[in-house]
Amino acid sequence: MTIKGKAYIAGAFEHPTRLAKDKSVAQLHAESAAGALRDAGLTKDDVDGYFCAGDAPGLGPLGMADYMNLKLKHLDSTDVGGCSYISHVSHAAQAIAMGKCKVALITLAGRPRSEGHSGATPRMRGADAPDTQWEFPLGIATVNAYAMVAARHMYEFGTTSEQLAWVKVAASHHAQHNPHAMLRDVVTVEQVVNSPLIATPLHRLDCCVVSDGGGALVVVHPDIAKTLKRPMIKVLGAGESMKGQMGGAVDLTYSAAVRSGPMAFSEAGVKPSDIKYASIYDSFTITVVVQLEDLGFCEKGKGGAFVADGNLISGVGKLPFNTDGGGLCNNHPANRGGITKVIEAVRQARGEAHPAVQVKNADLVLAHGTGGLLGSRHGGATLILERE
Amino acid sequence: MAGKERAIPAPGVNPETEVFWNAAKEGKFLLRSCDDCGKSHWYPRAVCPHCLSEKTSWHEHKGGGTIYSVSVMARAPEVYAVAYVTLDGGPTMMTNIVDCDFSTLKIGQKVKLVFKPTQGEGAPPFPMFTPA
Ligand SMILES: [Zn+2]
């Protein structure tokens, strides 16, 4: 059993807002859904599967499914943080392959910018979560959890702040062409390493933006994909996993991508060097370096050297990444960057990215994300797509 | 020395963990280890995360360790350091490094346990570390 070729991404939509003081979260979900269905050439009544995660207001998928008045045969609200929506594409393909639904809608939306939620504030992830009493009092936030990964990576492999900065520099080169991006100025390595230290060794410009917004995807059965006027973007392979503290055998040098990546590549029947474009979750610069290593784009420990000197810049380097500007410059709606990773990968595969950053013949693309905290416990999801 | 200290929220004690926190009030640092596989673990659980055995028990640990990783929240209202500390002969635990010059902290540095008070009447102190 495989999902290879059993489903296609027919609709993808990124909400243009980055500051939505005048909208509700439910409204942003629904507007994103409408955008993705329009993009696919489908309507609400075609939807028979719905997927969302913890950003959706209400009990699991029920609140938003009822808001949009969907008639469903399949529901899934798997929440593994910011990469949930990458998993949802895989789950939608599984459901479609099993005959449970034919048109699956995935939505994400949130207003962390309007509501003042950033990654520097410790956040309780459920008072009854087994780790909460041991970690919440320590002031563990998003940024210092990732910063501990960066500190260890530097200690073990000699990775430098300048190398990490190249990730941001590459994202900024792409964001200059995106009229919706929050940060459109091209930055230099010097600007990144001279920006204020937030959580050592991470600087302000090592961190992603905080933005309001949303996004949606429509995953369909091959029979439906053939009737639509959009390019055929096939789900080729997927993998998902998680990694935690392993009972105290903590190892911050690698991520769940060491498991999700090989599963996705094996299912797709391709290897990292075949990939023409990669969307890599960039909550922080270090996130990209660790994931690239774990996905096999370079050797473990060599990620710093791999990302340096513009290697991630479209038209310049070997592996064009996050050509929308990513979470570092463009958008990080709901503090969850998974869906925008898939959306830009779909744009690239369709040949609909901005002409200045469109990768030539991007017929094989990858999206990978990390959810939760790389420094404590996190999900990982990998998706490989092919244009037919 | 550091500036103004961060107020530490009290841990949410539950029946599975109250022995640990009661011992902490007496200045004792307990580790949970498995009677079946013999391994200790962190954070403490009634069920062993290495083999899922329900036969686990508390043992006192002297509180020595080494910094595995550390990050200083440089722009927080009260600067503080989160860290992972690998306990001598034991697991690696998330903690804070306190009572020190944060700019001198290094991975590989030896540290020793210090219990720091948490907020609230009768709340247990939290196990943290300071350079040895
Ligand atoms: Zn055991």
C-alpha cells in the first residue's frame, strides 16, 4: 500500500493578509478555504474531507466544519504543531487512496500578531501535559528551545553564526520579490549577526516573523484532478515522525526528519539530489540547517557550510529554498509554517512562483516541517510532490 | 552576578510526582529509575520510558552534572539561562543555570544542584544548577 500517485494537490491559497485586526480566526480559515477551492476550480459542495489542527477554533474539526457548513465523509484534526498541514496532505492522500473521500480541504489560520503572541514568551501547552510541571517553570519558550539546538550544533560541529545568517540572507533575497512579504529588504550576513541577541546564540534576524494570516490546500482523487484546469501536482511520497527527550537521553543534534525524510524519499522512489526545489520550515535559521542535514541534502554537521555563500538562493545556489521568503521574511501565520511550505512548493511545481525566483523545470519538489519545539519534543513531516 | 531574578512559577504537582516535590522541600533531589531495566530517566515518571515497566523507584542523586546545552534569554525583562544538564551517571534534564555571570556559561562546564524557590505559599523549590 502506498499513497504514491493516489492523490493530487489541486488547490493552494495563501491568505494575503499579514495583519488581520478586523477579522476573526474562523473567518481567516474560511476565506483561505474559499481561496483554495477557487484556485482548484471546485466549490464547497465538492468537499467531502476536512483537515485542520489546533489553530482551528472549536472542538477539533467540528467548529470550522460547521462554520463552513461542510458535508463530510472524513475528518482529521491531527496536531503536531506547525508541520501538521504537511502531515494532513499525507493523511488526505491516505483517505483518498482508501476511498474515504475524494476532495479534501486543509485549512490553517491565526492572528498571533494582532494578539501579541511571539516565540519569546513561555507558553503553557496544557497544564496536564506530563512535561509541563518540569519545563514551564523554567521559562522555556520557542526561541530558547531552538537556541539550545543551535548552541549544541555550534559546539559539536563548529557551525558559526555567520553560516546560520546565510539562511536568512537567502530568504531575504527571495522575499524582495514577494509583494505580500512582511520583510522585503535584502539583508547581509553582517546585518544578521549584528542584530540583537534574543536567546544566545540566536539573533533577532535568526527568527521568523510573527504574522496573522492563513492558508488552505485542496487534495483530490486522480479522477477529479483530471477534470480540473490546473497543473497536475501529484503526491509522490510522505513521511512523518516525532522526536522527544528519549527519557533523558537528550540529543539535540538531529530532528524527526531523520525518520520522516527517508520514508518520504523511499515512497517517492527519489533521492535528495533529485529535488529541484525545497520548502524547509524556517522558524529559525538553525531549524533549516538541522533539517537539511537530516533530510540528506548534506552530511550531518555540514549544514552550516551547505547553506553558506548563497547555496539556498534561487538562480545562485544548488538548492533553492523558500522562494516566497519563508517564515523568516514572508509569513508565519498562526506561528505555524507548515501550510505555507506546501503552498510555495505547489507554486514552484506549477511554474507559478514569482518569475525572479521560479526554478527552471521544478517538476520534483519537497516540503518539510518541524512542529512543536526542536529543543524538547517535536513532530516532523516530509512531503514530495511531482508535476505530471 | 545576574541582575533581577525571574519569578519562577510553581510546578503543577500531581499524585505521580508529589514524592519528588516533597523531597525537594527537604533539600533532597530524587531521580526515578527502573527496577526492571535498571536505567534512570528524566523527567520522573511512574512508568519507565525505556521499557514501560511499572516497577520504578526513587533514588537520591547528589546533584552534580555537566552543561549539555545552554541559551541565555538576553532581552527578557529578567535575563535567565535555560539549559540541559547531564547529571553525573544519569539522564539529561532541562533546567536553568542560576546565580552566575551568564556570559561565562559554556557547554561542558561542571555545575551543581541548587533548589530555587517558586511562587506561592508552600510551593516546592525547583531543581536548578549553578557553576560548580
Ligand atoms: Zn525500564
